[in-house]
Amino acid sequence: MLGAILVLALMGLLLGGGLGLAARYLAVSDENPLIKEIEALMPGSQCGQCGYPGCTAAASALVEGSAAITCCPPGGLALAERLAVLLGVSLDAGALAAPMLARIEAAECTGCTRCFRVCPTDAIVGATGQIHCVLSNACTGCSKCLDACPEDCIALAPQEPTLDQWRWAKPRAA
């Protein structure tokens, strides 16, 4: 009797393990691999500036062709160029707005901490009752902090050019 129980338990473990391995290695994915590739290129801040609830939905819309290549303001022109090459479409850089970053006016900041609670990228640092600061490398310009600030001490300003976004002006014919 004990031998039969052990044999059945061993068979259950072996067959269950085999089915688990088969499910992992022989699975067929319904998702387009291009969506994952585009999502990996995107900033991943889930800010919603593109009009979609997150970067996954925006990547799906880009693959379907229902979103513009320049739909992601935090990604800027560098992301738009990479997406245009990846998707094989032409890039209309004129439709891309200049990247904006949050700036806090220190003289008006009371340290209420409402701004950094709503920041999706944790770009605002500070403590209660202290002046807050924006980390420009982390800010995506989503303007959620503008709505949350009761002192109106936050403003969006154009981002200083970096090597990723700076471009030569087109020469004009004389």
C-alpha cells in the first residue's frame, strides 16, 4: 500500500514538473515582439503625456500606427528618431515640442511636500518645511507638480540643450 502511494506521488511530481517545463519553453506568445522592443526604448515613467495610460499602451499604439512617432515628450527627438528607424516611417520633427522641465522658485516654496508626492519619476527632492529642488535628469515635464503646488512656485521651462537633443539649424539659401 505504501509503495503504491509513493509511486503515484512520484509520478505526479514528474508529470507535473514536465508539464510546467513544457508550458514555459514551448509557449506561443500572442504579443508582438516589436511592442516590447519599443517599450524598452521609451522612458518608462508612465507619465501619460502621450495621451495613453502608460508606456505599454503607447508602444502598442505606435505599432498599430494610431499614435504619432513624436508622441512621447520625455523621450524627445532622440527617441522619435530611433522609433522612426525601427518602424520604418518618416519623422516630422516639427511636430515635436521643445522638452520642458519643472523649475521651483526657492523664495516662494514653503516645503509643503505636495509636489514630490505626485511626481511619477521622483524628480523632486526635499523635506517637509524645507525648500524643494528638481533633479533635471529625472524630470519628464509632465506638469503634475504644477497642479499639486498650492503656492504656484513651480513653472515649466525649456530644457537646456544636451548632446542627445541638440541639432544644427538647417542652412538657408542665400
